[in-house]
Amino acid sequence: MMFFQQSAGIENIAPEQLAERLQAGDDLFLLDVRTPLEHAAYALEGSHLIPIEELGQRLHELPQDREIVVYCRVGSRSAYACMHLARMGYRVRNLEGGVLLWSTSGMATAPSLPAMTRA
């Protein structure tokens, strides 16, 4: 599996790093750029859904004073979204490997962390 490397000011965040920051109480904004159907099936608890196709029209919903962690299924749509958001001045990180790596890393079941929720 190929992950997007740091480019155009985009930094990845590994599932373990995200878990540590969430446990430390960091005020991160979790942004899911997948489809509503994908979000309904699996999502990080507390995340906000803005499908990538709607991102340009819904920028007003994003905080400018918080770091945004963007995720999708495997990290490619979220990397594209990160590049776009970074160019607009947002502080963003791409969840490396998306929800697939998050769930296989054991992060989805770690206590006190956002779980993968199912509808």
C-alpha cells in the first residue's frame, strides 16, 4: 500500500500519533471526506463529514483556529483535500492509511479514543 509522502506542505499523521494526540486532549478537528454512505458504515467518532466533492462549497464549516486531521478510506482523497486546504491557509494533516489503517492498527478499539462507529 502506498501512502502519500509529505509534499506541498502536507504532513501525514500515523494512527498511533493521532491516538496519542487525542488521548492527550489535543483539540483536533476530524474531517471525513468520504461519501455519506461510507461515513454511515464506518467513521471515527466525533468526526465531521464533508464529502470531497462538497469541500469547496463548505469551507465555512471548517475551523481556522484548530488543526484539521483529514481522512478517507486509504488516504488518497484526504491527501488531495489536504493539499487544497493547505493552499487556503488551513493547518492540516492527512491520516496515513485512512480508516483502513486506523482499524487494523487496533486504534478503533483503544479505550478513550474515537472508535469506528457503525450505523
